[in-house]
Amino acid sequence: MTTINRQWRLKTRPVGAPSTETWDYTETEIPTITDGQLLIKIDYISIDPAMRGWLNDAKSYIKPVQIGEVMRAGTVGEVIESKHEKFAVGDYVAGHDGVQSYAVSDGTGLHKVDPNLAPLPYYLGVLGMPGMTGYFGLLKTGQPKAGETVVVSGAAGAVGSLVGQIAKIKGCRVVGIAGGSEKCKFLVDELGFDATIDYKNENVKKALKQTCPNGVDVYFDNVGGDILNDVLTQINLHARIVICGAISQYNNTEAVKGPSNYLSLLVNRARMEGIVVFDNIKEYPIAMKEIAGWIQSGDIKVKDHIVKGIETFPDTLMMLFNGENFGKLVLKVEE
Amino acid sequence: MTTINRQWRLKTRPVGAPSTETWDYTETEIPTITDGQLLIKIDYISIDPAMRGWLNDAKSYIKPVQIGEVMRAGTVGEVIESKHEKFAVGDYVAGHDGVQSYAVSDGTGLHKVDPNLAPLPYYLGVLGMPGMTGYFGLLKTGQPKAGETVVVSGAAGAVGSLVGQIAKIKGCRVVGIAGGSEKCKFLVDELGFDATIDYKNENVKKALKQTCPNGVDVYFDNVGGDILNDVLTQINLHARIVICGAISQYNNTEAVKGPSNYLSLLVNRARMEGIVVFDNIKEYPIAMKEIAGWIQSGDIKVKDHIVKGIETFPDTLMMLFNGENFGKLVLKVEE
């Protein structure tokens, strides 16, 4: 076994898009664990849009990653040493243990996962943070009712693809906004979306009118910017807009683009509400069980996009912002 | 008695601020009423920010005023002829009977008011549409709890001054945003606001930090634009933003300014929701009774700004957008 821990650390806070300047690649000795600790060999690292926010030195729902610190990330791996009473060698665990090949943990934020129940990467996606985000964001905040029209942006991503599929299960008409004909075809043919809008090749506002002839009741927003603004022109009375993210705006060097059509909220007595997944942590088990059931029954299909090699981390992260991932983006530590 | 009805009609739809080009002043014979109709001598006409929206040829919560039509407005007046079984000569009635000195009505949207219970202009303000807007917008959508901080813009206006006073009754810390030291002094000294921000002479963001040391839990927005955007930087977890209006944006010739800080809704799991008063019409009597009680007990004070002479209508309307009114703006038909 190697004694080297490969790590990506925050070197400088990016202005705009992260670049090679943002990161330091370091190799250190794997530390020795003490009582109450365990050592995890990380197999998969989750690559999520939220990571961009964690790089900003701003008050937010979670403290920023510090300069010199190993980059925060969701992880899943195997316990290979343990002096912790709750975890044994051979256990598989999911947590937030960072962009590194090994992690020492005192168990905080860790939970055991079963690799026989689902492939390990699922615990970073549909059964992990993105899954919980989509589940609670749509059901609690979006409150879709059968027969309503649900629109979701970033529809081919980890959160969006789950949101659309849950909305279908709930009896809604579902329209996904994604970039490129391949993703759009997948959403309709494989995931059962009713229609899609290819924002890279279509006029979104026109396409919304065509694909949502009865207007939009729930909009689950992962992208912000012009697409949010266009959807606001098509919402129905008492529509719910779930603000989950704004990936189009995260690497802005200028101010975020505010939705100039926000007065549509007034005209339509509609609501725009932000969500943060961690607020639902006590209910995660309920959601995981229900989603796992839908996967088993075939109602929910999962698409992972796995990139191999921890050394690719900076480029792999950028795939998110360039819309190059197709499904839940996961970094496999070993090539 | 005169036989002439003086009326202001929409001549052309304004681009930007209404001007003399917007209106036609006409004099016609007062029509003869037929069975089921009544004739109202209008005493007071309500001048409200919402009127600007009614001039736009756009899909909204109410159909636009048509070219050539008498301008829509809230009114209160006396029945001087009646062939309607529910209304008798001498009744005082409130309704939406337009910017004119006499109106023929079939009773639609009319309700009787008691001039002995409250001065007639109150039925256009605190006991009329603005009162209902403030009452339901704050209590139903804002949901203020004792000890929370409530910020209201347009605080010296008809809606804002009521919102602040109701929030005080509910045990909140109340901060009003208004233009000019005279209005600000009035809000604190006469209406019991805890603090004010004079947006014409203060940096709103800085002043919010000073006057809301515990952050903002409820923001009742009548103005939009930069002030909404500044408040978004100061909201607390689970804050509620009530979108009632955006008077700063109504006469824009360019696109409305969207709130670029809207992602604060995400970070704070906060909500921004639009309201339209007419949705609560069935509950108006409950609200009117409660507000009347508060007026009697002295918990709510009323300030009207009455301008005399229907001929001043175009200039009087512009007072709203220039922030020149101080209290509920009402046009008295006769000089």
C-alpha cells in the first residue's frame, strides 16, 4: 500500500472561473490515526456546482474553504484502519472528506453506505447531496400537484434529472432545459420528460410558450441568469420558483444578473424561494429510502459521468461550468 | 345641480412617466339612469401607484384601461339617484368608479360606507384598497412574529404607514424607509416606528445595518429597484419579502432593474412573494373591522394628503412618483 496522500488544496481565491492558479497539488504522508479516528481510502469524489460558492470569502450557508485547506467535497470510500467504535475496517462510508485520496476522520458527518444496494457513485448523486437537494427542493418548496407543469433547468445534471423524474412520478407535465440535442434526446427518450428546450440552440422564451401551453406552475432553477428571467414571463397564478442554484452566474466577474421580470411574481401572486439541502438532514433517510425504491422499480434512472484520476480535478470541475458533464459528475480517485 | 360630468380619459399610453399627452379632459352630460342603476356624485378619488400599471397594454392581474375610457380609480361618493333596490338616495358608497365627478353604476363592486364611523377619505385609504393591501400583505404573506424586525419601504405612503403600524401592534421592531427628514420624523414621532432610513439622504445599505442590528425578517416592498436590492443583503434566515409594488420602476423606459442580490434568497432559505389585494376580497370585512378598532383605540393613526379639484388629476397623480405625497393621496372632486 502507498503511504502517499494526494490532495488538492485551495491556493488562491478565484475571481471569475477557477484556473490553474486556484489550486495546489500536494503529496503528503498519510497520517497515523489516534483513538477515536479512522482512515478512509477515498474511491469517489463528488464534483458539484456548490463547490464554486465555497471558494468565495463571503458569508454564506457554510464557511468558505480556507486558503491552504484541502478542497471540500463529498466523498465515498472504504475504511482501511479504525480506532473508532462505530466504524470497522471494510465499512464503506460517505461524507465530506475533500479532494484527496485518503482522509482521517473522527466520524463527523460520516455515514455508512452499502455497495451491494447501489453502486458507490450513487451515494454522491441520486442518494447523496444532489439527490436530497432535488427531492426536498421539489417536494417541499416546489409542491407540485398532478396535472401541473414543472420546468427544470440544468435538467441533465444530477439535481435536474432527478427533479424531472420525481415530477413525472407525481403526475406533472415536465419540461427540461438543457444544453445540446444529445442531452435533450436523453431526457425525453430515457427519462420520460414530456419536452425539452435546448438553450444552446433555441430561443428559450419562445420554446417555453410552445412546450408549456398551459404556463409554468413550478420552476426549479439551477442556472439563474437569462433563463430564470425568461421563465418568469411564463409563470401561472401562484407559481412556485425554487432557487436551487445559479450556475450561469457563479463565475461572473461582474455583478450577478438579477431577474428583471421579477414583478411577474406580483402579477401572478407567485413565490420565489431559496433552498439549502442541509436543512433537511434529519429527513435524509426517508428520502433515500423512497428514491432507492424508485430506482428499484425503474421509475428513476440514474446517469453518472465518471472521470478517472484525482490529478484531473481542476479540469473536471470546469466541465460543470462549461456544461460538459452529462449526468452526475464524479471523480474516481484511481485511474 | 350641474348637468355636466367632468372626466379624465386615457388618450395615449405613456412610455415612461405619464404627461399631458396621456390624458383627455372631457365634459359630458350626466346620463339618465335606467332600472337597476344608480347615480353617484363622487366626492373623493383615490390616487394610487397601481394606476400606473393599469395604463400598460400588458397581461396583468386586471385588464388595462382602454384608450378613450374614463381612467379607473377607487372612489367614494353619495348616491343622488337610484333605481337599484340595494342602494337609496343619500347612501354613501365606495367603489372603482373612475376619475370623474359623476358615475352611473349597476352596483358592481360598490359597497356602502358610513361617513359617521370614519371620514370619507379613509374608505379610500386605511379602510380601502391600500389598507387591505397592507393588512393582508403583511399578515398573510409577511407573517411577522413578535420580536422580529420588519422593514417597509414607501413607509410614509398609504400602504407603508399602515404596514409599519400593524407590525408594531404585532410586537415587531419596525424600520421605515421614506424620502426626506419630515416624513422620517413623522414615522417615529407620530406613528411609533423604531427607526427610519431617509433614502434621499442616506446610504440605504449602511443605514440598514445600523437600524437592523439583528437583520431583516420581513421586508414589505413598495418601491423595488436599488432599495429592494440593498435589503436583500441584510435578510435573515427564512426571511419573507412581500412584493407589493415597485414604484421606482413604474415609469422606466428601460427594462425594470432586477434584484441582482436575489441569491441571498438561496443562502438564507428566504422567500419573495407577490401579492394582489383583490385575492382577499371575501375577508375585507374582517380586516376593516379590525383596522377600525385600531383607529378607535389610537393604535393606528391616519394621515391623508388631500388635493382639491378634479382638474388637477394629471399633476396630482405625478406627486406619487415624485414622492411628493405625505400620507394617503386623495383627490377631492370639488375645490
